[in-house]
Amino acid sequence: MELIFDLGSWVFILIGLFFMVVGSVGMLRMPDVYTRLHAAGMTDTMGAGFMIAGMCLQTGLTLLTLRLVLVYVFLLFTSPIGTHATARAALQSGLE
């Protein structure tokens, strides 16, 4: 049973790593600040979600799992707000 949890956690962690790498490549390849923000905002939330899910499978049902879930909830609120604030600042400064 432990082997199944280990394999599942590594699958989630590798999927999260894939999304993080795709987001990093998107940051380099996109032409302007708004599309870069979209690439970063979408993939970091999804990548972190998969990575935290993999870590939750590794830790089992402990207090550390609750902490990881709270970190992800915090990330779900702060990432879109940060992306929106950055895009709004770029728009107000006249960046096209």
C-alpha cells in the first residue's frame, strides 16, 4: 500500500513540475507583459497544487498535511490577486 502512495505522490509531483517548467518557458517566450502574467499566474497555481497534493500523499494524514492544504488555500487567494495587481499597475503606467 505504501508503494501505491509513493508512486501516486511522485506522479503528482512530476505533473506539478511539468506545469512549472511550461510556465517558465511561457514567461520567456511570450511577447508582452500581459501574456507573461497569464502564463505565470495560471501555471504556478496549478503546478503548486499538484506538487502540494503529492506532498500530502507523502506525509499521510498528519498535521503537516493540514498545513500544506492551508498553504495551498493561501496560494489560491494570493496568486490571482498578485497577478491582477501587477497587470493593473502595468496598465496604469501605460505599458502596452
